Amino acid sequence: MESGLQLQAGAFILGVLAHSLYFRSGEHHLYPIRVFLHPLGRFPGPLGARLSGFWLPAKLLHQPLYQVLEELHKEYGQFVRIGPSDLSIIHPDAVNIIYGFKSACTKAPFYDLGAPVQSLHAHRNREAHDQRRRVWSLGFSDKSLRAYEKRLQIYRQKLIDLLTSAADNQAINISNYLTWYSYDVMGDLAFGRTFGLLDASANHWAIQILNDMLKPLEYSVPIWALRLLGSIPGMNKDALRYEEFSHQRLKTRMRETPEIPDISSSLLVELQGRVPTTKEFYQLLGDVELIIAAGSNTGSQVDDSDTTAAALITVIYELAKHPVHVKMIREELSLCAVEPSGEYMHEKIAGLRHLNGFINEVLRLHPPIGSIIPRKTPPEGIMIGDTYIPGNMTVSCPQCVIGRCK
């Protein structure tokens, strides 16, 4: 068995090397086209980026993406070519044109990475996305949100207990605490049960695998290369283990009816108690994995996640850095009604100007998704200001750069 796997791996690696070193060498004739005759040929950018989709991943081995993009836009302006068919854009009109509700752009092939598992955000077909979004909307009604607050109280108290149990002069890693809290909450909302991170004060093996799987996405490697790596015998062992874990948790959740509804309660309504088809099961699996990924603090390219932990961590960081805002927020909170439990309910603090203004400013300076959110232009192309972007190109607006533009 082991020798068979070694033989498969050897044959696979030999094939990849042959393709990379011999067959792809025949693509040299495309380089002049990519530089001079490509539809994006008139846009500025490094020569390496014009020639190969691996120029950017190579740069990211030494610098984080936000720094690379910031430097590129300082050097080349509002439109920068970061790949043979890829543009990074910081024009003020670009965000709404590319990502807005009425945008003609669609999600790029990157979103097919997890196929056949497909979450709400991974739908590239707008009609399919809108249909799935209507199912999700049931889970975010006022009634549902109030129910979630009751579920969250348990984990908030556990987090507070952990923080207050530390000695006054003891340094703590707030990143760990907030990451454990976020994943426990997301696990409860997705599967109806916690991962137990706050109780154990340690990571869960499934969460560690998830973080490891998300890590390569930070390097903006072309999707075909990621799929290729995932097909190497033995390379996807951990991914399959995580997938099986999610399968079993979802199947267990489908057999249960929680007293206090979770997000899955809304996602399962359309089944009306019947067994899902294979396609429906993969869709449900993608959606619950989307909820879990929202606890991530990786700030990866996966724009399905609000990256709750990353947002919480940066808010605490800025509060520690600027304690004057701690005082101002406490004064603002002192005027709000408090529940008998001593907690503030969402509807009571949703309109607090300084608290919400501070959070929004932190998200501007430290966007939880600090990398590329790719979109594909329609065949007829798009206009951004006075600039025409050809059709079938990949475009993106780096939030980290736009948020700090003067």
C-alpha cells in the first residue's frame, strides 16, 4: 500500500516537473503578447507581473500583501497590473462599480476552489446566489438575532472569566483568547455545539487544520496551482480529515432540534425534515463551514469571512493604544439601559455614535480581509472614471490600501 502511494506520488511529481520545466518552456512565445499585445498591455505594472501569475506569490514570500500593493500603487498609480490578466485598482469609483449590488462584474474562478462544496459566498451565478441568500435571510431576522444573543452569553461570560482570572501583573495573549471565543461562538451557531476552546484554553485540532488550509491563500497562488497541489497523493490528508469532521458534525446537527435556534435552524428549514440530495448536502456543508471560517483571524483571501477574531483583536489593540477612547466609550455606555444580567443587548448599543464610529475607524485602518477579493469583468468590459477595463479580466480593490488613501 505504502509503495503504491509512493509510486503515485513519484509519477505525479515527475509529471509536474515535466510540465513546468519542459512543456511550459514552450510558452515563451506568449511573453511578447502579454507585454505588448495583451488587452491590459497599456496598464502599468512590474514586468514580472505582466509575464507570470507567480510574480506576486514570489513577492509575498518576503513581504505581506498589503505592503506590496501599497508600494505598487505608490509607484504606478490607481491602476496596477499585478498579473497577466489581473488589475489592482484604488480609483474612488472602483469599489461600487466592481462590488456594488448592481455591478456587472461576477466572482472570479477563485471561488470554485472548494468545489463541489459550495457556500453562499462561493456562488458565481447571481441567480443561484440570490436564491441561497433568501434562505440565509431567515437566519438574520430580529427574532433570530435576539436568540443568538442568548447563545452567545455563555461564551462571553467564559471569556470574561478567563480574562479576569489572570493576575494584574500577568501579560496575556489577547489574540488567543479572542480567537478561541470567536471559534466557540461560530461552532455553536453552525453546529449547535462548541469546539471547547475556551474551556481547554487551547486550539482544537480541526481549527488548526482549517487555519493551515487557509494559510496558502495569503500568497495569492493561481487557483489551478492550488488545485494541483491538493491532488498530490497525501497532500490533502488533513483537508479530508477536516471535511469528515464537518460532515459528521453537520449530520449530527441535522438530527437535532435545539431549544434556542442557531443559524443552521434557518438553513435547514427548506428541507422540511427530508434527507438532502448530495448537492443540497454539499451546499449546507459549505454554508456551515462559511460560518466557522468567520471566526478566523488569518485575514486571508477568503472573503467569505468577516474574520471576527481579526476584527476583535484590532479593536482591542487600538483601545490599548488610545486609552482616551476607553473612557469615552465607557461614558457613552453608562447612559444605556443594562439587562438584569449586567449585559448590554445589541439594540441598546447599536446607535451609540462613538462606539460604532471607533469600530468603523478600526475596520478602515485594519480591514479583516487584508488581501485580494477578485472579480471578473463582463465580456463588454467596464468603465471606471475615464478608464476602460477590457472584458474577462480579474479586478480587485485592496481594502487595506484604499482605507489609508488620503
